[in-house]
Amino acid sequence: MRDKDHDWIIEHEKELEDKYSGKYLAIIDEKIVAIERTSLEADRKGREKSKKIPLVTYIPKKGEELVLI
């Protein structure tokens, strides 16, 4: 099931790729709340900033695909 954060990532895919290639992002309410090298670190920092569970995604490098699960 997609939600507004998934849709936000898709809408901003090019911008995110340009700025955050190779990084994991934690996103809550269409805002980036953490940028990290690992998914665990992005999740941990995202949870520290909100009571909500963040959507954590990897922003692929050039040649890699964006996959949302």
C-alpha cells in the first residue's frame, strides 16, 4: 500500500538522486528527517525526531534503480 511519503519520493526522484545519491533517507510527512549511510542509522535517527515510524529508502546511484517496498 502506497502512502503520501511514497508518492512524495516518486515525485521528487530526480532531485533526491541529484542530492542524496548512495544515501539512505528517513522521511516523515513528506520531509527528510535523516540522511545516513545505512538504513538502520536512518531509521534510528528518524525515530528520534518523531513518534511516527519513518519511511526509510535508499537513493540509488546513477545506473541503479529506485525500489520502494
